[in-house]
Amino acid sequence: MPNKVTFITGGARSGKSAFAEKLALEIAGKRAYLATAQALDAEMVARIEHHRQRRGTAWDTYEEPLAIAELLKKLSGRYGVVLLDCLTLWLSNVMARSDEDSIVMARGDELVSAIRVFSGSCIIVSNEVGLGIVPDNSLARRFRDLAGFVNQRVAQAADEAYLLTSGIPLKIK
């Protein structure tokens, strides 16, 4: 199966996940959904359940907040498409466990390598966090900067990239 990488970014509630799922349903073969969210409060539990119900039974779901590069390697060749949702939640999970940007970026590079060698198609969803004002605290600025750097690396590795705004996809690559 050929390797095709699609990167989807946009703001919160822009329709990224629904668009990614629609693209994945157009690809033949088994589908895996790689979820990085953690159900740490009632509101997030409800969000996760909403996503599960929308996907239905057409997917095998893997919930992995940290080791997504490793999981992609294990899933390679077993699925026609893997949808990773979402890169920025994964980044926040990694950042919570490391204060060193070099370690975070190394994890991002490992992920890009795993995406490139995945046997099948990968669809990666990420938030665009750099369009607003400069955050007023160092942690938020660090997150924004690292998200921008990781997004750039994944987008460069992608065959196609889309920006979603108000539910409308714009192909940017």
C-alpha cells in the first residue's frame, strides 16, 4: 500500500476531525483511529464519547497519549489508513513530561520518521495555535512555539495539507 501523508490544521471547532474522518473513509482498507486525548475530566470524557459515536464501528481505536511513533510502527502494514487526532494534544502530553525543548522536538522528529515509513496512508490532525495574540505567560508561549515547529515538520513531510476555517477546507499543499 502506498504511503500518503495528509496534514490537517485549523482552529478549535473548525471541522478538522470531521474532515479528516471523511477523507479516511475514502481510502480502501482497514481504518485505525489514533487518539491522543486523555479523559481527565467530565468535559473531556464527553468530547471523547462524541468523537467515538460520530466515528461509529468503521474504525479500530487506539488511545495513546504519548508513544504514537512507536504505535505507528506497530500498526504499519495492518491498516490502509491511520488517522492521528490530535498532534497538539500529544504535544501537550509530551511537554507535561519534559521541560527541555530539545527532547520535545526529538519526539516530534521520531513521529515524522514513523509517519514517513508507515505502510499505508496517514492523516494527521493538529491545531493552528499561532494566529492569535502573543500569550501572556511563558508556558503558553512555549506551547505555541513548539506546536508551530512540530506542525511545520509534519506539514513538510506531508503530501497534502489543508487549513480548515468554519468547516471549510482550503488545500494549501
